[in-house]
Amino acid sequence: MFRSRSKDEQAATAKVTADQPQQPRDPQAPKGRPTPKRSDAQSQRRSRAHTPTNRKDAAKAQREARRADMARQREAMASGDERYLPVRDKGPVRRFARDYVDSRWCVAEFFLPMAVVILVLTMVRVPSIQSIALLLWLVIIVLIVLDSVLIWFRLGKLLPERFPNENYKGVKAYAVMRTLQMRRLRLPKPQVKRGERP
């Protein structure tokens, strides 16, 4: 009952269906769909021609598209072009936060060079120099925290004044995280000079 048909039975049914003449469609009968415009038909043909036929070509086309998007994003990061920036960097509010951070000196941007200096000082086998390095470490951390808190509250006041009806979710944290990067390495690249008001 559930077994597959034998090859002879399959060949017989295929022969019977091949022998039956196909009914030609009456030319006067409606075809069940409207005739497409020539421009629509041509555009569909073109899109079908550009669509890859196998998985390998599709994956290659997808890689090329991703590579082009990434190149566009890199250029936007360097030039500050809003159209191609990633979602986390888009919008006038985020731009203002970036400009606010880039226009001032931040303690946190000197964290990495200072960390290297402190690490070298801790390797010296003189106890007084090691205690100075430890004290310097604590001072740097306290200054970074105070500077970050100042930026947080200052942006909290400035954002509602400049952008009253915008969404500020995550903007202050975004600005504080930007202070942790050295100015030369920040992306998107700084668009304002130090001391310039955003």
C-alpha cells in the first residue's frame, strides 16, 4: 500500500501523459491576468538578468555589496557625511555630542599614554617611585570620573535647550565613551577644533 511504484509503472504513466494531446488555448479566451506594460516587462527582464543564478554567484554579489557599504561607511567616518554613517552615529543630537566632546580637552583621552608611563614606573624596583605611580594612578582615575560626570550633566542641560523635541536616549553615554578615545583615533573624525563652540 505504501511502497513506491516500480519503474515499469512510472514509465507507463509517463507514456500515457505524453500520448494525450494538449488542448490548445482558445485565442479568444481571457488569460486571467492583465497584459503588462512594455516598460514593466523590460525592467523585470533586466532585474531577472542581473539576479545571480546559483548560490556561489549570490554569495559573491552579497560580499561585493557589503564591501561597498563598508567602504562608504569608512569614507563617511572620515568626512562626517551623515548619509552613510552607522545608525549609532547618525542624527543632529549625536553630532552635537561629538562636537561638544571634540571641542574640549578631556582627561580620559590621555588615559592610555598615562597608563604606559605608570606601568613603567611600577616596574622600577624603588618603593618610593612605586608608591608615586600608585598615587598617580588613583589621581588619574578620579580626574577621569569627575570629567565624565561633568560632561554627563553639562550635556543633560545643553541637549534639551538645543534639541527640545528629540530623543536623547544613550547620547550622554555615547559622548562619555568618545572621551575615552584619543582625539586622533576617534571615529567619526572630529569636525571641530579645540576651543571652538559646537
